[in-house]
Amino acid sequence: MIEFSKKEIKHISLASLVLALVFGFDDKAPTFVLVHWLSNYFYILILVLIALLVHECAHKLVAKKYNYKTEYSLWEIKRYGFARKAIAAKNIPIGILLALFFIFFSAALSNGSLLVPFAAVGTFTLIKTKVIGKTYSPVEEIKISLAGPLTNIALAIIFLPFQTFSFINAVLAVYDLLPLPSLDGSKIFFKSRIIFMFVFILALLVILILQLQLGLVELFIAFLLALIITVIAVINYLYFFHFR
């Protein structure tokens, strides 16, 4: 059974409200009508909440399989500065602040439309449970970290005809995969750059396909293209750093 703590429910709720603003700020209407904007906002809020919950459930299900627990929280910084001169911070919600900054800065430049959606507002903490004789491996942590973004990519592909929901999932996957401290991407990047590269390129290609309104054939081509780019990058890496 999947359970969420009170803290997780609070943080998921806050994250959903902000992300709904990110994806629903521009309601595509020619003129601003409050009722229309609010109805669109609440519609987007439901879609975002579904995408977030499925993402976190995927983390929790895979974590449970390997005797881990995960806890969702807002993406925060607790210290800043260089290592030896780092200054403690009181859990600054950097993800929410960046999301709001991108909304209003982008809207100011484009008369109300959002040029760049910033969707990295939350992350998860991996908690190892005490099991006698259990050895924890990086491979298990990679699988747990991949579960969320891969689930969003799968939803983006499955619901390709539903452009809004598909786009939300694809964007969430890309931002979660950024190799920034605490985000899913950093947990993968520093353990397997090959896996990280393939999944990240695939997520970017899915967004491109959605923007161009292409179909399933193009998705298959995107998968092959992501695989080819990753293989070429690996061959180049091995050649320049190991065989020269």
C-alpha cells in the first residue's frame, strides 16, 4: 500500500498549485476573462496533480521493492556558497521561487504568454530501511530515481492525443532529470551518465514531437535517435579518454 505523510501531502499540494500556475498562466484566450482563466487553471491543476501523484507513486513502488522509502518535498536549498564558506539557509524553496520568477519575467517580455515554463519545484529523499544482511547498490538507487521521470515519459506517449496532459508530463520529466542537486537527474547522472543521457535526450525529443504535433511513428524514431546519440557519445568518450 502506498502512503503519503502529512508533510508530503502539504508539499505535493503546494507544488501542484505552483505548477498549475506555470502550465495554466497563459490560457490561450485572446482577451483575459477571469472566469475562463480560473476554469482553465483548475483544469490544469487536476492534470498536474495526477501527473505528480503518479510520478511519486512510481518512486515509492520501486523503492519498496528494494527496501527503501521515499519522501516527497519541495526542492529547497539549505546552504549556499562554496563548500568551506557555505552559509546555512532556512530551507529556501528555490524551485517555487524560480518557477514564479520565470512566469512573471517571461510574461512581462511577451505580453502575458509564457515563453519558458520552469517545472522543477519538488524532489524526493531516499531513505534506506534497516534490513539484516541487505546490501544497497547504486543500481537500485538509479532504478528508483528513474521510475518517476520514465513514468511521466510513458504518460506523455500514451496520452499523446491529449496534448495538454501529454505536454505537462513531458516537461515534468525533463525538469526532474536536470542534474541539479537533489533532483532526480542528479541521482542518476552521478551514478550512470549513459543512462542519464539516453533518458534525458528521449524526454527532450518527446517534447519536440509534441510541439510539432507529430505521431507515434515519430516517437519510435525519437527512441532510436536517442539510442543512437547515446551510443555515439559513449564511443567518443571511450575513444578520447580510454583508448588514446
